[in-house]
Amino acid sequence: MAKARLLMTGFGPFGDVSRNPSGWIAEQLAQVSPEGLQVTSQVLPVTFEGAPAVLERFVNAHESPAPRALLSLGVHPRPGFCLESRARPRPTSKSVDNAGLVGFQGNPTSIQLKDRSPSFDVAALHKTLSLDDVSISTDAGGYVCDWVFQHLLAHGQRLAIPALFLHVPPFDQATEEHLLEVTSRVAHALANL
Ligand code: PCA
């Protein structure tokens, strides 16, 4: 059977995160492509302006033939993993990005900014995973991850494929093996919706 193609993004360093597990996982899974999946990955910059622009170029470059699903990853400062179920229309965080900016200052984006949620039942996906340290979150943080999720969901809608954001724990809260295992399980579940 042909492998399901999945586009995956992670982020590079920012703030006091010198090694971002999200970018690392995305690159690793593109190299090893877990069974049944063909992962193509992109590391995004942690900037309100750059991240959606790089995401758009990445999705546009790989949207034909259409991938099965889109999965974006980011790190949060907690143990455990979160399936994000809601994206805010605009950033609300007061933290500066890697360009030294707070929030989105650029030209209006090409998408309609609104409250967005995945097109599928996140609770049902969560249930099929049945992993102890994965929970559902309704707050993607209001920072660059939330902003990327807003754009990712718009791309998913346009391509009529599922899109999801997964927050992962920092390297000092989970082993590399566990980070890869849980993310692979989420990617599989998403690609098999
Ligand atoms: N985490 C940040 C941005 C990049 C990342 O990995 C966030 O949660 O918004």
C-alpha cells in the first residue's frame, strides 16, 4: 500500500529554548518516516511574520498531489503533550518573537482571521491514541504556535485535509525516544482519519 504523505513542521530556537525538540522531531521523522507514513518536514522561524510565510511556501511546494494531513509541532514549558483544539484569531502573548516584535505587525495575511478548530473530532482522536501523557488543550498559548495553528488550519481547510497542532515537552522532560514515539503515534492517527 502507498505510504500516506504527511507534511510536518517544527520550530527552531527561541527565548531560553536553545534546542527546540519540535524542529528536531520534525527533521528526525522526515529521515526515518515511521511505518506507513512518508513525512516531509520544515523547521519554521519563531517570528510572527516569518513563520506563516515559511509555512505557506512549504505547503504550496508540497500540496500536489495533496498530502493526507498537516501536523505542526511546538514546544511548551511543561511535561506531557497537548493536542491543540483551538486557534485564536490573533496573537495575544506579550512575549517578543525572535525579531524582537510582540504580535503580528505586518501586512494583513491572506487568510481570514477567526476562531478556528480542527475539522475533525479531536476528542475521538485523543481516545484512539490512549496515551497517558497526551491531553487536549483549548489554549495554544497566544504566541507564535497559536498563530501558526491559525494559518495551518486555513491551509487544511483549503486542501480539505485534517490539520493539527501538537505541543511537546522540552528535552529535559521527556526522552528523545518518547518524543519520537508519541509524535509518530499522533501522526499515524491523523493520517488515518
Ligand atoms: N513554542 C512556542 C513558539 C515556538 C515553539 O516551539 C509557542 O508555544 O508558541
